[in-house]
Amino acid sequence: MMLNRIEKIVYNFPINYLDSIKQFAILGRIFESSKNYKKDNTQVLLSTLSHKSSPVTEFKLVHQSHSSIQFILSDESIAYEFGENIFINEKSNNKEHLGLEEFFKILTPKLGQVDHTGILISKNRLDENTWKNLIGKLGCQSNLYSYPTGEDWPFLLPATEIEFSTEIIDFSQKRLPKFELVYVKERCPVTIQIDMETQFTKSELENLLPEPLGFCFTGLGQYFRSVYVNTSWPGFILRFDLRYKEEGSVHSWNSGQWLVEEGLRLK
């Protein structure tokens, strides 16, 4: 019997904005090094696991005025949606940020697999009780784990039906793309993040994305460098987190082992 769990995480971007179709095509080119496929107005990021697992991550162009993120269950119903309550109908266009096409031209030759996508939400958009209820709801319908060092950064991992009903114990493969929820108390714009593996060294990314264009978060600068990217889609700012070139292939982060063994499964 199929369990009613989260099968898809879907990012919906409005098609009725200038350059939507062009930018969506560029986004697809950025994803080309990931395990993915394209169908019509949909870009799908499949799990890197060799066996069937969920959720997959989708990016879609839709005929609506606002952006949204939906968590779709196996019976096709919507478990939860970040909609107009989160993605207000405003566009962010900062002259100090890269455009999506410029980002593509500079970085695509050495971009790799998407490690995770996610959303950053501040307390002024989502109150603490709603946040706690949301985490409980999503945890009952997926393999959701707390961030081991205590921040409000839970991660949802792709998993098989058996791993959903029991626990993840296999860390022999990359378990990507993950999905991250970030909750902060400071007022800030809603941010969609796309974290990617790259073939760039730390020094190469520092040269390509010097401050203030590129930056590192406190305590995470040894792992990746970040950059904000402008799009025409309303309601959020887009941030790419670019991981430095690694010598090994499977390790405790990309296999999910650190999150599973050091974090707490949230239900």
C-alpha cells in the first residue's frame, strides 16, 4: 500500500512577466549538470539515489500572479503551500546583484549537481506557532531532520517508502537534492536558495565573485560562496550557494548521514 507522503516539492513562477520564458530556459540550462529532465514548462530535479525515492523537486511556469511553493502528496493533494501569504506581489531588482543570464554565462561551465533548494522566511511573514505547526505537519509526511547545531534550518531528504516508514540507514550514495527550510527572527525578504556543487576552487570563486557581489556566511565560508541573482519573478530574492570543488564523491553531508545521525527526525 502506497504511503501518503510528500512526493514533490514544486516551485511555481508566474509566466505572465517580462522575460519569464527566457529566464526559465536559462534556469534549465543551469540545472543541466544535475539529474533532471524537462517537460513543457517544468524542470524536474530527480533524486540522485539509484532506487525510487521521494520527493523530487520541480520548477514550473504557471498562469498566476504570484510565486508559490507547494508540497504535493502521493495522492496529488497539497500538503502545504507557501502562497500569497509569503510571496507578496513585488519584484526585487538590485543593481548590485547579477542577472540570471549573467550568472549563467560566468558560472555554468563548472556548475554541477544541485545539493539542495530551499526557502528562507522571517518571523514577520510567518509567526512562530505557524512555523512549529508547519514543521510538525511536514515531518509527519516526509523524512525531515533538524539541523544538528541547533539553528532553525531543518532539511527534508529524499527517501524510499521503507526509509520513510522506518529510518534512513544507507549512506553509500549521494542523497540529493535536499530541501531546506530556514526560519529567522530578523526582518528580511523571502529568499529562494539553490545550493550547487561546482568544479571551482575557493580562490576561483573569490576572483569571479569578489565582495560585495559574492559573500560567505559566518562559519560556512569553508564550504561555499554565495551570490544574489535578479529575476523578473515577484515575491522573493534568489540566492545561489556555490560549493567549492571536492576531491571525494560521497561523504557525510551529501549522503545525508550527518543530518540523520546527528540531527533529530522531526514528526
